[in-house]
Amino acid sequence: MSDIILKLKNMSGFTSLSSAAEEKITQAEEALNLTVSDEYREYVTVFGVVSFDGHEFTGICLFPRLNVADVTISERISNPTIPLNWYVVEQANIDGIVVWQSSAGEVWQTMPGSPPVKLCESLCEYLELLQSS
């Protein structure tokens, strides 16, 4: 089992929906005109969408508030300077904070009125950051 899958399963209060079919992942990528990172693809392939310890990650699902394509399209309107190869991983719902991942796997955070801040190199690292805070 991969690092991202193990780390997610071990998060406090972990829950998930059902796995996402490759066709649905491809549809989301086409809607966003990008390719998700291998790590994100693996996560949604296994879990679809996850929540844990007060966090909800976007994914592939029927719920627009958690569907990566719907959320990213909406956030691109609010954040027009964000690179087009970024997609939303998490909306913190606090102070307009949004966590993004680039197609290369890097994790970034945006807040209104501030430039993007690189948080880490991967979702695995981001999960470690969440566990340590």
C-alpha cells in the first residue's frame, strides 16, 4: 500500500466515500484542463473523498462542495492569478484559506490579499504537517 493511502487511513477520525473510477478522474481532469498528480490520483482511486479530524479533502464525488472539478472552477473565479495546473485539495472555510496541489504534486495555500505560500512537496507531507499542528 502506498504512503498516501496509509497516511490517510491513519488520520484521526478518518472516513471516506467510495472509490473513483478512472473514467470519472479523467472527466475531472478534462473539465479542469490539467492532470492531477499521481498521488492525488491514487487517493481518489482508492477513497473518492475523505474527511478526518475536521478536514475534508476534495475528490471525485457527486457532491459539488467536495468535487474537485466543481470546487476548483469556483475557486479559480475568486483566485484568478492561480496557475491553471493547480486544483483545490481543501477549502479550510476559515479566512478564505484554500489549499491547492499542482500537477507536479506541490501543495500551496492561498489567502485573500496574500501571495500563495508553498506548504510542502506532496500531500503526504501536508498530512504530516496537519498531524504536527
